Amino acid sequence: MRSAIADYLDTYTPFELFGPSHWAAIFLFLFLVFWLPWFAKNHLHQKYQKNVGVFLGVLIGINYPLWVLLEIVAGSFDVTLHLPFQLCRFANLLLPLVMIKRNFKVFEILYFWGLSGMLQGMITPDIVEDFPHFYYIRYFIGHHLLIVSLIYAIVVYDMRPTLASMKKAFIALNGFLLISFIANMILDANYFWIMEKPPMASLLDFMGPWPWYILSGEFVALAHFGFAYFIYLLIEKNRKND
């Protein structure tokens, strides 16, 4: 079993940036992020709205642990690669608190974390495996469906991020940055791309050399948070016009 899973994880068609599967993921995301919250709010009973939210929370919540389990079974688990010190992995683990428990304190942090990485995750996804490989599916569940879920929480659960939420999210982001840095120093790892830039093309390529791109990233994060808040204001405007 171990060798079969290891062979599966190591055997894949290379992902093509803006290839057919990339465009398919983008269009599916755009469809779901607009349609699912609207449909649930306007056409589903509260019981089924809750069921959809629970489904999203469970699906995304198990996304990262399932990957770790496969790596352990395959004998390829590596503490320098597979721990939850990347922002999206940690966000995946926290999302059930929003979608199942409706925890607003977690929501107001995850909303800005999730929406701030939306364009990066869509345009330059951090994967090398193409559909239908598990890594491809895991990536888009962990990124695209995370955003769909956060928009769902606004539209269906009436959760509303505030400017104070933005401040909390920024403080939490820097706390996570510090924890990841400590983990990197202990493990000789590169979680959160703190120690060096990722090997694939990313926004960090335009933000100067190490360590200055980390400082630049603080300002970029604030800009992204502002963009996320603007998206919320558009949602609120549309809701008032309905």
C-alpha cells in the first residue's frame, strides 16, 4: 500500500499555467463564489443553508490533514515541508470554526487572510501537478473553496468584517509570521517563504531581495486587506439594492 500511494503521489502530468485545467478552476471558482451564496440565501431553508456550510467546513477542514496522512503512509512526510506553518494550511484547519460553529472572531481574521491571497492563488497557483491528481484538487479546495466559504459566511450567515477586523487580521498575520520564522530556524525550513522566495513565479519576485521582500510584503498585505474590505463593501451594497 505504501509503495502504491508513493507512486501515485510521484506520478502526475505537469500543471500548465493558464492551461485548460487552470482556466477550468478559475471559471468554476467564479461560478461558485457568485452562485452558491446567492442560491443558498434565496432558495434554501435555514436547515439546508447550515448543511451546505457544514459540508464546506468539513471538506476544507480535512483537506490539509488528509494530505499529511497520505504523505505519512507514503513514507514521504517531511517536517520541513508538511507542517501547518503555511498560511493557507492553517486557515483550512480553522475554517470549520467559522462554517460549523459560526465563530466571528475566527471569521474576521480568516476573511482578510483568505481574500488577500485570492488573486495570487488564482493567477499563480503553487502547484506542479495537473488535474485529476490529488495535489491539484487539494490546492483548489484549500484556496478557492476557502474563499467561496468566506463569502458564503457573509451572505448567508450575515457575518460582517469591519475595519477593526482588518487590524486584528494584520496583527494575527504578523504573529503567524513570527511563529513560522521560529519554526524555520528550528527545522531549517522555509515555511511561509520567509527564508527565501518560492521556486515558482510569484508576486515576491517583484518585491526586492531577501529580507526586504518580507518588509515589502507587509505593505502589500495591507493593500490586499484593503482590497478584501472593498469586496465586502460591494457585497453589502448589492445586498441593500436587492
